[in-house]
Amino acid sequence: MKKKYAIGVDVGGSHISVLSMDMEKETILKNGKSCCVVDNTASAIEILNSWKDALGKSISDIGQNDLVGIGIAMPGPFDYTNGVALFTKDVNKFENLYGVNVAVELKKVLDLPDNVPIRFVNDATAFAIGDAWKGKSSNSKRTIAITLGTGLGVAFIESGIPVLERNDVPPKGCLYHLPYKDSIANDYFCTGWFVNEYAKRTGKSAHGVKEIARQTDANPELIEIFNEFGASLAEFLSLWIQRFNADCLVLGGNIARAFELFGPAFSSVLERRSIDIKIQLSNQMESSAMMGSARLMNEDFWKQIQPLLPLM
């Protein structure tokens, strides 16, 4: 019998999310999603065992004999070709996994045979792949997918395939490291920027964007934080939207949930620059990254993605 179920994984800084997909029907299995908290400062074996707990349930539900393989959306730095973690101390997560071949060690703790593939892709790219496959950008030719959270994730997608090396995209298809104002983009388009701005303006501390957004009704002056963020993000993205000739911009990540607050300023800057692009909030959010990683188990698609992994 042909195997038909794949597991898609999204590894976050403090959690692992898993879903199971029927690759023939291209649908998520009923009750096929799960999420587990992970201590990213733990030892390598403790982290692997946390991931095992999440994956083990899905494998058990599917049945190992029907498992095509496991696709994992992983943040960098990571050797996506060979499955080796390259997290260092300055990354502030999973540093005890440095040098560990995650594919090999996961197979050990999960007791999986060698012929079950475990494949990896950058997490921002996985989000973009999943949305282009089953999300709001599925009918677009050229999409820029943005994930806004602890950092800035970006992927350029043409006809469903990431573009990483071309004169109309930045090197490796990444924007987070590019200069912006007096630092780099990643320092401005992230949760940390909101928290710092909130502290400057109020003298108080906040844990995240959601907490700040809740206070805007009682304190309308806080809207200025979102206006500044939206205008700056549009200013920064404008060049790349035009250069890539994108017809769709997809936003995901926790900050994207506050689009109603920063969206007006964002759209206004694009309008002033005569940039006409469809702006979409992901309807799948984190599921897009899991679906994008599960799609690595489609062999035709994998043949197109595999040569790009060394560039991620």
C-alpha cells in the first residue's frame, strides 16, 4: 500500500507545533494538530525528547506504516541540507543543539527506520510555501510573504517556488539583516521594538504587542506606536515590492494580528508611492509553516526545493 500521510512541523523559540496531512487529498487530518512547550535552554536530549513527545503522538495516530515522512520548518542558523543545528549563544535559543544532526537524532528517539525521510526548510520560507499552496496567495504569481514576530521573516515566491538568487531579490531572499535607519531591519520590525517604544512613551513594561494593542482604546496615544511601525515597514518594503514586481503581500506572525492598528499607516505609504499590491492577512497563520514543511514530502515539489537549501 502506498504511504500517504505526512507530518509538518513548525519549530518556534518556545514551542513545537505539529500537523498531519493526507498528501493525496492535500488536507489536514481531523484532530491532526498538536503543540508542545519546549525549553530552548535545555540540554540537547531534553529538547529532542520534547520534540519526540509532539511528533510521537502524530506518528502513533497515523501509523508508522502509512507515514511518508516528516517536514520541519526550522529557524536559522541551520544546515537545511544535512539537518544539522548551527544555533550559537548569540541566537539565544537551542544553543545546546549546536552541531547536532537533528534528522539522525530524531530518528533515534522516535525509533524511525532510515527510509523515512526527515526534511528541513527555513521557517519563513515554509510559511510562504504553505500560503502559496493552500492560502490566500495561492492564485498569485509573485508573492512576498512576511512573518512578523520575534524577528522579521521574509520569503519571495514565484509560482509557488522560493526565489533566493536573482537580481530582483536580496541575497538569499532575506531582508532581516539589511540596513535600516541606525541599525538593521530586524531591530525595527519585531516584538522587541514595540516593547521598547512602549517603555519609552509610558515608562512601563509590556510583554508583547497583544498587550499593547489592548490598551489603545483607553490610551489612544499608543496608536502612534502602530502608525510609526506601519509607515516604517511600508517604507522599507517598497523597494523590494517594486523590484520583485509582486502582486501579493501576505502577512503572518503574531504582530500581523494587530494589522487593523498599523495597517492604515502601512497602506497609506504604499498609496503615496503609487504601489498597487494586494495585501492579505494569512488565514492559516502558523498552520502555513506546518503545511509548507509537510509539502516537502511531495517528491516533485522536493526536487525543486532541494537545490535551494544550501542558499537558506
